[in-house]
Amino acid sequence: KRESRNLSFLLSYTYSHNLDNGAAPFDAGQNNDLPQNPYNLRAEWASSDADVRENMVFSGLYRLPIGHGQQFFSSWNRPEELLLGGWQINTILVARTGTPINVVDEPNPQSPSNLRPNIEGNPNLPRSQRTLKQYFDTSAFVENTDSSGNIIAGDAGRNLVKGPGYINLDFSLFKEFELSDRFKLQTRLETFNTLNDPHFTNPGGNMTDTTHYGVITSTDNNPRVIQIAGKLIF
């Protein structure tokens, strides 16, 4: 939407649901992707590892209405224009929901399958109860064993838990200097991850890994990055 000669913005929102019966290849190792039973892939049909249910992107720019050719102070002399004219503000905001976590009960990393436990209740905690030490209700998953105590496939579906979402703000400030009728110098101050927010990875989903099960241990983004750049326009 172009609101005026100085203001424009773009807002996009996507709702989607990505379904499959596993990653390709199944042993990709990203999300406990091996099926419980490779001869029964119907039981693996669920939200895919890449299922981002909601995604929103907002971008906008605003050129301050002051200086030559603008609504205010268009008659500024060259010194005032060099100092105060030609300012522009830009921003990009991205917000999306998290990707699924596949909870398994598999003590053997060399196993050709990833057995899932039984499910008792909703494992997804309210936002106010989620912590880095317990992002989802681990007690909702219960180990399923046979009469000999061996772990067997449970009734929990694949990818039942939603991981943390993602919110990021980038911001920039431009300033143009009119060097002549043909040449302009544009200087830029740009910040990425402006708010310096951590973007957390998914918690561990293997019940037998007591150190990482339900626990978030890392981030997948850089801290705030600031850069300064110049651009000659002619």
C-alpha cells in the first residue's frame, strides 16, 4: 500500500498446513525422523517437520517530509539541506509460529526405528508456563513396554508438540546528501535483530535423553548486528 509519496508499506500473512509421512530421507536425523514401522508409513502421517502454521511479514519505509521537494522546509539552503534533509526510516518485522517436535522413546541411537511413547493429555503447555527447562509437558508422554519390560511402540502420533515461534525486527536509517544535480550520496545505518532477541531452537524430543528432553539448550540466530554503508546514486 502506498499511502503517500513518502510512506509505503507491505503486509503479508500466510496460513498453511504442511503434512507428510516423514522427512526424506527418513534417517535425516533432524527431528527423530525414523518411522516406528517402515512397513506402516500410514501411522507416520502428520504435520511435517517444516510445518509453519502462520507467517506474517511487515515491511515499511517513511521518508521524513522535510527538505527539498517536501512539504516542509522545501526552501532550505544547502547547509540546512545537507544536515537535516533526505532522511528515511525503514523496517522489516517477521513473526511466525514454531515447527513441530517429534517425541520418541528410543535409547539406541543405532536403532532402525524411532519408537514413540503413549500419550496422556495435551503436551503443549500454555505460553505462561513454558520455560527453557521445560518447554512442554513431558509428563504427557508415558513409556510403553511389554510384559518383559522392553520398550514397544506407543499410541502417540508424530510431531504432536509445537516448538517456539520466531519474531525478528530489522531497522535502518538512510540519509541522502545531494552532491550535485546528478550525484547523491546515500548513507545507511542498518541493524539486524534490532531488539537483540534470542531465537530459540526446539527442545529435545527423546525421552531417554534426560539432559535435553523438553529442554531448550541453544539459539539459531546471531545477536544484534549493526552495519554502516554508503551508496553513490547517479
